[in-house]
Amino acid sequence: MRGAAYDTAAVQLQLSDDGGASQLSTSAAYDTAAVQLQRFKHLTTVFRPFVRIFLGKTAPLILSIYDKQAITDMDEIYEGDVICMLREKIPDQGVDLSFWSPPYFVGKTYERHMDFDGWKRLIADVIRQHSRILKPGGFMVVNIGDILCFPDPQMPRFQADNIEGKRVAVTRDMILEARRANPGLDRNGLARMLGCSEQTIQRRLENNNIRGGRSQAGTRIMPTSHMVCQWAGDAGMYLYDKRIWHKDPAWMSSKWHSGSYRAVDEYEHILVFWNPGITVYDRSRLTDREWSEWGSRGVWEIPSVRRNRRHEAEFPEELAGRVIRLFSPKNGVVLDPFVGTGTTTCMARRNGRHWMGIDSNSEYVRIARGRTRAAR
């Protein structure tokens, strides 16, 4: 591990016998040393004893500079592919809490390029990275709607005989009775007899009175929380807790409920996963009243963001604030790998935590940086 990079850094920093550094002769020397040491920024506590043995008296200064560099890498929002940024920018065991809401695969603009298999790979890969970046005893908290809805051409179409929704009162039973009484009549003849269109006769006979048209693919519905739990388990994390976020009824995104027995979308899951290690329990993170009202409660009543001018799927600041205060320590590090317009990082700064965020959308990153740095 020593190599030319550390030798160059050590010489340029003019290390003294006690492990400190004398006055640097030029700023260029320090810059060169910093560049060389940056290559080793992902040293972890696991390797620190070996670094001390191998580098001898140079170790304390090198480790101190590494620690300072790790601090400067916090309080930043990175633009780029989430997996690449997690690997390149987030140090080993550097995160106390990762709180995020993944793409829900429901047709939002920013997720239309993905198919279902691509969506699963993305979320599983992000979760897999957390086994490296979370501190022992830290938490990964995932906010996700528990149901995916997406077109599936292979799925049989759901056939619904909507009685009140019919413009023509002719029923299938009426057509069958008329055909039995008049076996020589074709569809046009039955239509003239019953006072309706030939298309109505066809739809009733074929049970094809389907909302959305005959050619439209069926909508597949699939729970997601069990998949997230499986991926987290594969990465070595364990489900620690689950909260329900009871939000405003999402009438506009639940138009399907009007032609079926399905419920309107009005809640989401908050899945809390624990990375094995010692977890510090600090009751002082919340007041007694906050513990009573929501800290120890399984259902959180929090209104949705009413006008998503910044982002199509922005969760409320209150939700992020509760998760951050409950599951991370003061001055701890909070990460959001799908930071969007910066709700998590904004609330992390407001609540005295360090913050890191990642997003591939340059406009979202611009908004998130400005919003976070303005947070007080």
C-alpha cells in the first residue's frame, strides 16, 4: 500500500519524527500530496491498524489527512449514475443513515426508459452497495409504495361488466334470449331488433366491455416490499421496523378505482433495515411528546406535497425530518442516493447532520444543491 504515491506524499509533507508535519515549503507540495492521498480515500477502519504498522511514523499524518478529506466529501450532492457514484464517492462504512425513495415504476418521466427487469436490477444493485457504505449498526430506510402497476401484454384483460356505466341498457342475457328466439338473425339483425349498435352486440357477446379499449394491455399489479426485503437480506441487512405513511388520497393517480373495486392510493411503506453492529439508542433525539405522538407510533399521518412544481414525486419535509431525527445521530452522515430536488439533504442540514445526495438529472441536482445550502 505504501508505494510511490505515499512516499511522494510523505517527502513533500516533510514529516517529523513525532508523526507531525513541519511547515510546508510551498503550497504546490501540499497540493501534490493531497492529489496522491486522494487515491487512497477509501481506506476504512478495518485497514487502519495495517496502515499504522506498514507506514510507521508517517501513518498518523496520512490518516488525519484522509479523515479530513472524508469530511470534505460530505455535504455534497453528486450528479451521475447512482451505482457509479456510490462506488466512487461514498466511503466504506461512512453512512449512519441512508433514506431514499426509489423510482416506483409507475410511468413517471424519469423512469420511462426502464423495463421491469431493469427496475429490479437498479434497486437491487443500490441496496447491495449499502452493505459496504453503511456503518455497523446503521440504518437503510426505504420509502416505497407497496404496489407496482404497469402494462403487461401477456396478462389476460380484466373484464368488468360495469352496470351503471353502460350507455345502452341492453345486457348480454337480453341478446342471448333474442338470439335463441330468432336463430336466423346476425349481429346487425339483433342490433335492429334491440335498438342498439352492432358494436354493442359484439361487446356484450364477447364480454369485451373493457375500459381502455380492446387493444390496450392489461395492468399488472405486484407488491414490492417483499422484493426490497429479499434484496436487503441478500446484502446482509435485516428488517428492523416498518412504518406506514398515511398521506392524502391520490385521486389523480388512482383513476382506475372508479371502474373497479380497487382502493385509492393513500399510504406508503417506510421499511427500516438494520446493518449488523452496535446501534446507539439515544432517547434525547426526540422530546417526550414527539415519542408519544409519532416516534413510537406505527402510522404517520403526514399530508402529501400538494404541488410538485420541483419534482413529480417529492415526499414531504416532515417525513424526511422524522426519519432523520429518529434513525441518525447528531452530526451523523445521511445519504439519499435518489436525492431528486433535495428534500432529504435539506432536512439533514436543518437537523444538524452531514449530508450526501446523488441524482442523474442535472436540473434536479442544481435545485437540490441550492435548496440544501439555503436550509436553516
